[in-house]
Amino acid sequence: MPRDLGGPMVSALYLHIPFCARKCAYCDFPSWATPAADPLMAAYARALEAQLAEAAALGLVEGCETAYVGGGTPTLLGEKDLGSLVSAVRSAAPGITELSCEANPDSLADGVIDALRAAGATRLSVGVQSLDDGELAELGRLHDAACARDRVAAAVGSGLDVSVDLMCATPGQTDGGWHRTLEGALALGVGHVSVYPLQIEEGTALDRRYADDPCPWNSDEVQAARMSDAQAMLEGSGLARYEVASYAAAGKRCRHNMAYWTGASYLGLGTGASSMLSLNGYLRLCDAAPQLPKPPEGTVRARLTVTTGRRALAADPRLAALSASLEFLTGAQAAAEDLMLGARLVDGLDPALVSRARGLFGARLDDTLADLLSRGLLAERGGRLAPTKSGWLLGNELYGALWDLARGEVATASC
């Protein structure tokens, strides 16, 4: 299959750390409670460093502009191993200008903050979730509100850009409690806030706890009201909404997350990590990982999720040893996906994307957009089609209509 091996392969890099001190009650991410002294964590971090070096040797990450170390709880690795991993990211992809690391307050020691800064991190995303002790206990979080305030303040004081994650429509949360959490987060001087309604995922502790409960505190109406309250308070304090769940001060948008929402290619390393690669990027990865299946004819984009377990990955980090589940998207499916992701952004749909999609979908695209406009889910703003408040609150309808432009099943495979 012909390919052009020149130019950057991916624009963003994600590393997944699947360890946490305790599994939170709502979490269905690939993460496992792990004792702080378990040598597996250091071995796993070294394995990721080896994979980074291999990806760099392939030329996969030379064009990376952003990186994100997520989890799990990356800060559970401690200052030595986390600092070493961040340094390895910098060595593998020296062109990175934004390097974020997730943190939980209970493991965000001063030494970890210092090590991250010294290694080249630029940004911390702290999982606060709430500043109400009762709500935190219901969610199974290890920290309390005082710890969260102290650690966020320390992060802000370090000079790193700081974001906090907050969760609404949770057990025991009241309107007043939600307002106090928002006010408390704003008082800490962070430049970025992400706000999410709680999703009760199948198989989690919350799912088991509330299996026979209608959960009125998590209804669609409560979620919508809490998200609207957040918008009013955050925007009233100078943080502009730029994505359905994200607010930022001027110049503080998360560029890594913007890469996800604008169709940029990214590479994910680590157990459970996902990649989205162009055909050229996927074929380049195949050079080191020949076990990956050949893409079907017509593929323009490959999605890959690492299924190798954390212990197996630590024992053998070679890209040739990875197992994965895969999806292969056609040009039409990739365009529909980009439209769907772009509809999450305040800036709306890029006219160049709409023009490209029109070439693929013809009148069906115009009919779909006209329908979304008439239903008030999109509106014309600044020469672009952008989501309305109703579009965000009824996101499944908006995104589903755009994705449905792509007919046919997505091809899948595994190795």
C-alpha cells in the first residue's frame, strides 16, 4: 500500500498510568488499586519510557506539540519515577509546548510538584471533584476539602498552569453545596475548570449501591441545572466556556484536549490508552508492531486501544508485543466523527471541515445541518455553525445526527 513517510505522524501524545491508591466509587477507567511500595509501578514507568524511545526512533512523535500523562493517578508514581517519565517525554518529543499531568490531591506532595516542574511539565490537572467532605466520601475520594484546597494552592503557587476537575449531580449534592464548590475553586486562582455530570457506569461501586434507586439527584434535569449554574458562575468570574465541559481564562485553554476535538492524530501508550492515527501514522506503527492487522481498503483513520495488561506491559514493553483492539474508519466516517467532535466546541464547525464533508455527503449534509438549525441545536455565529445551549444539553441528539451521516459499520479487528 503506498504511503508518504515524511512529516509528523502525530500531534499529541497520551500516556496512561493505571494505578491508584483506591478505586473511586464511580470509576470505570482501566485502573487498579495498588500499594505505594509495589515495584510494579516503577517497572511500568520504565516500560513506558522504553516505548517512548521506540516511538521516537520510528519518527512517530517528532511532530508532537502536546502531551498528557493521565490515569489512574500518575502522581502515585512519586517524584522520582514520575519525574523520570516526564523527562523521557521531553527527550522523545522535544517540540512539545504543553505537557499536562493529572494529579489527585492526596498524592500531590510538594516534592512531586517540584519534580514535575524540573522535568518539564507545564500544567497540572487536579481531580478535586468537590469541596464538600460529605460528597467526597460518597464518591470514594481519599482527600477531603481542606487537602484539595491546600494542594491546589501549592500547585498554583509553583507557577504551573493549573486546572481542576469538578463533578456535579452526585449523591448528597445540593444546589448550595455545588455553588460553594464552584466558589471555592474560583477562589484558588486556577486558570482552567472542567465540569462533568456524574455518569453511573455499569459495574462500578455506585452502580451496585444504587442499583434499585431512581437516583433523582442524578436526573437529566438536575444535571442540566447544575451545568447551567456552573456556566453562569464560571463565566461570571472570567473563565470562558470553550467546550461543553471546559472553561478557561484567556490563553489557558488545554491545547491537548483541543487536539482531540479537532481531529488531530494522537498516540496513546500504556494499558487502556487509545490512539487515533492517520493511515500513514498507522502504517508507520506497523513497522515496529507487525502483529497489527492490515487496514481494509479505503481506510483513512485507525483507532487503537491497548489491551495489554499492566503486568505484561511492564515485563515486555516492545511495541511488537502489544495487543490491541482496533477500528478502521473510511473517509466518510472520519469526516462524520470530526463534525461530531467539532460540535462540542464554542467555536463551532470549521468551515473547511464543513466544505470537505459536503464533498462526501452532498445534500444529506445540508439537510442534516438545516434540521439541527431548525431544532435549535446549532446556530450561526461568526460565520460558523456552533452548538447552542440546547445543543449542549441535548448533546446525544446533536452528535448522533452528525455521526449518522456516515453509513455502514466501522470495521473492527484485534490482535
